[in-house]
Amino acid sequence: MNPSQTDAYLQRLGAERPAGPTTDALRDLHLRHLQTVPFENLSIHLGEPVVLEEEALLNKVVAGHRGGFCYELNGAFALLLTSLGYEVQLLAGRVHGDEGRLGIPYDHLALRVGTADGGDLIADVGFGAHSHGPLAFGERGDQADPGGTFRMVEAGGGDLDVLRDGKPQYRLETRPRTLPDFRAGAWWHSTSPESHFTRSLVCSRITADGGRITLSGRTLTTTDSEGRKEARELGTDDEVLAVYRDGFGIGLKAVPTVRSANRGGQFG
């Protein structure tokens, strides 16, 4: 990233350039990212390519004012943090599913971030409903967060299970990876009929009061800071497009619909 791209990214988040790559600055950027850049899988259903390359990520998230899923969101965030002087490693995870089953290799992308004041943290702005702030990598006790109580548990072989309110969320490798390593996972999630991303639409972000707004197809769900949810069905295309525009900053010409899994999204 060049300095103008960094400035544009910070402007997208409504953030000032931090004085240094500190833990406090990371916490601020992490929360702003979750509040501003939605977790969404619209590209899969709009026939748009999912490209895990620096310029493509910046064009989508920064210039295009879009969101994405884990590979795109954490991939882009890694670029920003690196440009600000943080030490960033890309880590691969496998999401815990039903009956303890783990997802595919490279199922998830999270970040290990070193800060100038000695912080060693897991940052994750690409897992949907998760922690609002980064988690301490070396801490094995409970970590309180507005998103729940988190814990890092040794899983053998150097891996870590990330738990939220006692429930395993994903298993994280600690070996550093590179962005191209995740292309197969992004391809699978973009095209496989077994991927939940090909079977449904989602667009979600944290709100300023600590709640959440989520649009799943035509169902709009708002969650307040106490966890109370209210869901309603949107009747017209204009209503749906207005929520994408006003709730997420995404301007669309037509309402996206779930694509046939055998057509999937493009991949590059």
C-alpha cells in the first residue's frame, strides 16, 4: 500500500492516522472496521470475482465501499496494519461445525498482530458475530469482550481453539501463511453447494451502540447492545435496496438473490 491508499483506507474507517502501531490504536481500528465494513457474501451471488490480491482487495473494500468475507476483510485489514507499522502474520483456521466437525483446510483467515508496545494479539474482522476487539494471543484465561467471553485453548500440535461463551468457534494454526495460500478455500466457499455462503445471502455489521444490523435476503434483523433481537421481512425491492444503501453504504441497482450453486461466483 502507498501512503495515499493508507489514507483512503483510514478515511473509509473514519479514523485518524495513529501516532504509532500501538495496542490501543489497533483496538480502535479493529472496532471501526467492524462498524464500517460489513461482513457480506454478495459477490458470490452477483457474479463478481473474488480475487485475493492486494489491488483487488483495496479496490473492493476501500474504493468500492464494499465488504466481504474473511479472506477479503482480514486480507485487506492486514494490508492496512502492515502499512501502519504493525507486524502481521496471516493464520489459517478451520471453523467448528455441527457435532464437532471441522471445516475444510484454509476455512478461515485470521491475523496475528505484533504491536510496538509489546502486544501479541489475534485480530479478526472477518468472522461475522465475534469479538469486538483483538484477543491476547498468549492469554489462556477468559477474555471479556462486548461480543462475549472468549478463551484460547490449546488444541494439540500447536493449534489453538478459539471459544466464545464456552463454544468452540474455530481452530487456529499458528504457522504463518501467505494470502495465495487461501485461494483454494475462497474458491470452495464461493462455488461449493456445501458452503453456506453459496446457499444464503448475508450482510452484517456492528452498530455504534454495540448492537448489530443484519440483512439476510429480505429479512432484516436488528440486535441491541443487550442481545435483544427484532426481525422483520422487507416487502419491496426498494426497501431492500434502501437498507443496503443506508444501513451498509452499499449501492446496488437490483436486489441480489441466491445463485444456483452450480453457477456459483466467479473466482480469480
